Amino acid sequence: MRPYSTEAIILRRTNYSEADRVISFLTPERGKVSAIAKGVRKPKSKLAGGLELFAVCDITLMQGRGDLALVTSARMRQFYAAILKDYDRMQLAYECIKQINRATETVSEPEFYILLQHTLAWLDDLALDWRLVELCFRLKLQILLGHGLNLATDRDGAKLQADKTYQYDFTDNAFYTQGDRGTFTSDHIKLLRLASVKDPIVLRHVAGIEVAIDDCLWLARTAES
């Protein structure tokens, strides 16, 4: 088959043989692609500099008869180096890649690639609170997977009210009232709604999010488990 070129983000790298590496890429057009990079672990490999984690790479692949393609060239387009300067950001980046890798086992929509690329770019901005990045990523991923949080109505189907407080029922995927002892206020619901459709660059300018972000992040994390 003829070679083809694409941009890609590395999801996983596995050492193979003495100097090779099997790499799982996420691409915008072809979804997840597995390929072997021959000799990439050699000190003078021409491929090594173009195949880094936390980067957008331009790669050329030759698809053979088997499941693995062959990486014939690689060039780094964008390296999000600032992620490596902060432990929390680095761990979150690994977690986001892991989540996308799992999500794309059976689905290959371009939106997964776009979400991961945007998330790495957000994490690369040290001025952005990484918690906002995580919140946006988790909520958007849940929507892509078809089980986003219900932020419109409560468990009884009534519209959520600004003057009420709520708890969240994960079985019914809906908020519900529990007298005046609810954890989630209108500020929480506002932040959740914005994080589902906007990016952290917009959210950081929204007043009052600091008091709601940790509760919202807990909700987004728990909804995935």
C-alpha cells in the first residue's frame, strides 16, 4: 500500500526488540493506529525526536499486510513542554491520554482527537488552573461517550431551580432535592454547564468558580466510576 501522512498524538509506547518501539497513535482522520518505529531507540535515530509524548507529531506511515503500520518519518509539530514542569499537570496529562486511549478502543470520531489536543494545549498554559482543565476534559469526554451529566432537569423531570440546593443521584443520572442539605447550588450547576461547552480560558474569567470547582470536579470524577 502507498504511504500516507497524518498528524498524530501518541497514546502509548511499548519497547519492542532491541531498538524498536510499537506506538499507538491517535489521528484525526483514521482514529487509533498502531505502528512500529524501527530503530527509534538507537542514539542516532532520525525518528526519535519526532515521536515524543505530550506532542502533536506529523508522521508518515506505510501500512503493511499485518495489523502494524511502519513509521517511515516523524516530525514534531508542537511539543507541550510546560506540562513537564508541573507534577499535577503531568499526571493529569497521563490520565487524559489513558482515558482517551480507553474511549477510542471502539470509537474513532475526530472529536476525541480534538479534545485531547486541546487538553494538552490547556495544560501547557501554566496560567490556567489545572482543575479547570480536568473538569472541562471529563465533562466533554462524558458527552462524547453519550453519558454526560443531566444539567437540565432533576430526578422528577422538573427544571433545576436557582433557589434550591441539590444532591446527585448517579443511578438516575440526575440531581434531586434533599431539604436544605444539598451540596450543589446554582453556582455549581452554572460552572458544570459552562465547563461542558466552553474551555478553561473562558472559565477562568467567570466570577465565583473558586468556591464551586472542587465539588464539581468530585462530581465529574465520580460520574465516571
